[in-house]
Amino acid sequence: MNIVILAAGQGKRMHSNLPKVLHPLAGKPLVSHVIDTARSLAPSSLCVVYGHGGDVVKSTLAAPDLAWALQEPQLGTGHAVMQALPHLAAQGVTLVLYGDVPLIQPETLQKLLHAAQDGPDAAGALAILTVELADPTGYGRIVRNAAGQVVRIVEQKDASAEEKAVREVNTGIMALPTARLGEWLARLSNDNAQQEYYLTDIVGMAVAAGLPVRTAHPAGEWEVLGVNSKVQLAELERIAQRRTADRLLEQGVRLADPARLDVRGTLACGRDVFIDVNCVFEGRVELGEAVEIGPNCVLKNARIGAGTRLAAFSHVEDAVVGPDAVIGPFARLRPGTELAAGVHIGNFVEIKNSKIAANSKANHLAYVGDAIVGSRVNIGAGTITCNYDGANKFQTVIEDDVFIGSDTQLVAPVTVGRGATLGAGTTLTKDAPPDTLTVSRAKQLSVPGWTRPVKIKK
């Protein structure tokens, strides 16, 4: 089985320099959704027909299993499939998909393929995916004879008034017998209002050859909605996100408002997870059992352990958080962060490329970067690791049971020994010994009789 994905269109109504099929939907390009669906069908050949923005499209989507066919100029859907012919296996079925119809489901395509392969002989049948629309304006109409058999598809601009009244329309998605495809494509004509080679004209050829023309239908109209404008893109984004929200709800996730959830990748949740409003999940995110995500959080490529709570406006990227941790509000975990069980990271605390062991806390206004932090450590407000000298990064090591007073600077590379205490305001430039109080601030001085200068009025 061959699959051809038509992705050469410019998308003028998008008003963008980015090729239409590369505009993102739910975190990945429109055409990537179609490619992933196509891959799920395990085709022997998968060819993408590209044109507008070709080099960008190819470099963005390049993969070993993709064949590429350039359509230049773009002279219609039939002309597009012509360009793919050299990449197709000669026998079997060829399935034609569209790079700007991203929500088509594998189950629907399986029905279409079954219809195409269920012919009276080895030639099979031609199968087209159709749908009935309340407003079919702009779509090619399905024309049937008195017996209800499909005889042709007529495009909107070429349709008569009677044909325009038909509500059953062509989605463009079809499955064809590959052995006849080359012959049919060679016979296409551009004698029409658009002066293009319509793939849909093949339907009439199949009827004339006595080949069965069958139809299959999607589960819902949303599956075959295309994107030609930013308005339509936004509409499909909401459909995709609502479907994701419904799946999560069915799995037992509690969503404060399903309409205010954005998953731009994959989100896996354990039991009894709660997600508040306006949260964004990018890449691959895993939430353990009983995790609570507060409002307006952003998680990207993150793994959150069971029982952990993220308060409002927390950002977690390329990080791992252990069970029963408390994060935020307004906390930021940057790439390379690993937090063990019971860690507390509070408001306006930033952690970067650091490992923090169990039950340690940095509850307020701190920066910990390139550090190894032991268990049961208390990091006071205003503490920072000075890990960068303008050219190189250095590591800070804080061993178990350390207490770091507020407004402390740890100038890396430096080690704070087990059980050590650093007094508030300390600037540590040398290792602090274990079980010892280390203070580096200047001795406090009070000056009796000192008076503040007073401005002299002119």
C-alpha cells in the first residue's frame, strides 16, 4: 500500500511566510499530524509532494521513511499525484491524503482502504471519502445516478445549480488501484474553470471502465476539516484540544475547565491527577498519581512524581521532579534539574542543571545553578550560586543537613560540608568545613553621634 500526502500549497490566505503545512497545530506542524497517521497504517511507500517553501518543508520533516516529490508549478491535485508516481510500488492501493487536513483518523482510513480492496476481482475498487455538510459551498459535489452509484465528482466552479444543491461532498481523500493510476493520470485534462488537472476526474474514468466506486465516511465532520486561514487553524486547534481534554477526562483526570487546556505534545497522567486552568504541556510530560497542577503552569518534557503539587505560574522544562514535592508559585525549573522526594521549591526560585536530594528546601527568592545539593538542606531567601565567571560554568556542592542563611553567595567551585551553617550575608569563596558556622560578612559597626547630611536650601 502506497500513501501520497499532498503538501505543495502556498496558503495565501494564511498571510504568512511560513509554508501552510508547517503552521503548528497542537504543538507540531499540520502535515506532521498527517504523516504520523499515515505511518500508523504501515505503508510500503510514503511520499510527500511538496512545492511552496520546498527546502524548508523538506528540512523540517526529513526522515528516512519519507520519499519526496517536487510539484513545480502547482497545476492541481492530479498533477501533484503525477509527481509521486515514480516513488510508488506498482501494485496494491494508493491512498491520497492532504497535508492541511490534520485530524483525519486511522480508523477512518482503514475503512476507506477496506472499501478500495473489496472489489469483485484483483483490480479492487476506487474508494472516496465523503461527508454531508449543511453548507457545502466550495467543495466538490458527489454526483450519483438513479441507483445511488457514484458517477462523478464536480467541482464548485464547474457545477450546475442542481449539482450545487447536493450536500454530499468530496473530502479529497481517496484510495485508488495503483495499477491503473498511471493510465488515468495520463488522461487527465485541464479543460475546466481552474485550468488544473483534477484528481477527482479519475472517478468518471473508473465508472467508464466498469470499476466499482465506493464511498466511506468519517466519524465526524471535524476529521476532514482543512486549514486555509488562521481562523480555520484556530478552530481546528480548539477541536484538537477538546478531543485531548475529553480523552484525559475519560481516563480519570480532573480538569478545572476542559476548554482551557493546551497539550502541545503528549501528556500521560496517573490516577487522581488535577489540572487547573490555562496550563500548557509541551513535548512529553508525565504526571504521576495524585499530582496537582495549579493555574497558568507550563511544563515541557517533564516528569512529575506522585503526590507532587505545582502552584500557580510555575515553569518546568526538561526536568524531573520526585514524589511529594512542592513547587511554586512562580518557580522555574530549567533543563537538567532533578529533584528528589519531598523537595520544596518556592516562589521566585530558579533551579538549573542541579540535583537536589530528598527533603531539601529553597522556599524564597533563590538561584541554584550547576549544583549538587544533599538531603535536608535549607537554602535561605536571597541565596545564589555564582556559577559563571563570564566564560566557564563551575559546580557548587552542598552536602546533607546544611543550613544556608539568607542573602548568601556561593562562588563556585565551592563545597559546603555536611551539617555546616552559613551565616546570613555570607559570600563563600572557599570550602566551608562540616558542622561549623561560617560567616564572611564584615563586623557590624555603630557610630555614636553620627548625623545624616541635610540639604541646604538655596
